[in-house]
Amino acid sequence: MNSRSIDVIKEIYKPYKYTIKGGAHILKSTSGDVVVKEKKKDIKKLYNYLYSRNFNSFPDLIDDSREDIVVYKYASDTYMPKEQKASDLIKLIATLHHKTSYEKEVSKTDYQNIYDAINDQIEYLRYYYDTTFEEFFKEVYPSPSQYFLLTNISKILATFDFASHELEDWFSKVVDLKEFRVCQIHNKLSLDHYLKSDKDYLISWDDSRIDSPILDLIHFYQQEYFDLPFQNLFESYLKINPLSAEEKQLFFIVISLPFKIEFKGSELTIYQNIRNVLDYVYKTEELIRPYYAVEEE
């Protein structure tokens, strides 16, 4: 961010307190509190579109006339329990998706690209875990963390079989479809980007774009899967913005894939990294299983 532009804003507002949080410069003054951020996209155009869809849960725009910065009205935050905040946020993002949804014309190639990207990720992770298992299995005296992974790796490998089978099934259902549901997604969804003050606020819209609603859910889940009751959150979301069977299936496929284990640091750290991946696998299975149980019945 251009320091000269910040100096100009400081001269205008003459703040008595000035702080930097992430990429935001917060100026508190007797004439009003503002937030200054680097200009990365046409926020006014986005806000006008959201207004037209009767969605206004974003910070008030004060000045977007400058080339390199945008000035927003500062929005304070009210403390609430994490679970309550998550519940409010999931309802708000569901409302955003619902109010901005429409069907976009697509071709077979578009679905093929989605299939290829996910399949590549599945095969990459499968190869990574297969080769890791082979390396550890050769150890005459495996370390505690290596032994821990060896005795539990079947659970991780099973996720790749599940994801591959479901991906093939999903592709067979959508390959001949001519439309794909899209909406305005926040694309950086987190509890840190939700504020509760005089109204609900979503902040940090720089990465927002038109895309599938499940992308916001994937990002949020992968960040907060361990600490939040996602069964309830997901059901709350679906009441406001129902997903099609194919959208839910694609969401389940993507979140079912575990992340790579980092074998760096102390033995205790590596052990905890393995534990984290297994926790993710079990938590995700717990979220997904009821939907497949219903289908089986």
C-alpha cells in the first residue's frame, strides 16, 4: 500500500489512534473511525450488485475514488461464543448464496475440467501416502509416529477409494448437463471475516467472485472442522440455500480428501500432525455418513 496515500488519509482524519491489522489500516478519530485497505478490485461495482439483490451485510464504503486505496467506515465487533458466531455466519453466507444464485450455461469441457482437477488431487495424495507407507514399512525399528501412521493408514487410504468412486458417479450424472448453478461467493470465508455490530457484516471481499456455492463451504469447513458442530451448521445452511444432490456430492468428495502430513519438527510434533489428519478423516466421515445412510435406506 502506498504510504503517501495513507499519509493523505491521516491528514484528512487526523486520527488519535492508528493501528494496522493484517492488510487493514484502522484510523480512530473524532470525526469518525475508518478502515483503509489496498484497492484490489472494483468494490463499488460489487456492492451495487449486492444491493440490487437485497443484500447489504458489508462495511459502508466511504471513498473508492482513489487508484490504490479504499476507505470504509469502521465496523466494531460484539463478542459472542464461537458456536453462536458460526451459526450466524453460516446463515448469512447461505442468504448471500441464495439471493445471488443463477444457472450458468456450461459445456462438457467445464465439467471435465472439474473432474480432472479433483482426480489429479486424489491420485497425487494417494501416491504420497502409498510411498510414505512403503518407506515406513521398511523401517526395522519405526519411530512412535511412524508406527502410529502404519497402524492407521488404512483409514486414510480408504478416503481415496471413496472419493474416486464418488467422483466417477458424480461425473456420470453431470456430464450431459447444460447448466451449472453459480452465485456470488465470498471466497475467503472465516469467522475472522464476520462482524456483529448494528447489523451483520462480512468483510474482506477482495477475493469474491462468481462461482459454485460449495467453495465457501469447503473453505470454512477445512478451517474450522475440529471446533464446530458442522452437522448442525450444514443443516442450517441447507434450510436457507438447498444444494442439489450433485452439489452435495461434489462438496462431500472434496472435503473427504485429507491434507498432507508434514513430517517436520520433533517426534511429538510429527505425531500430532498425524493425529490431526486422522481427526479430520473421522470428523468428515461423521459429517458425511448420515447422508449416505439415508440413500441406502
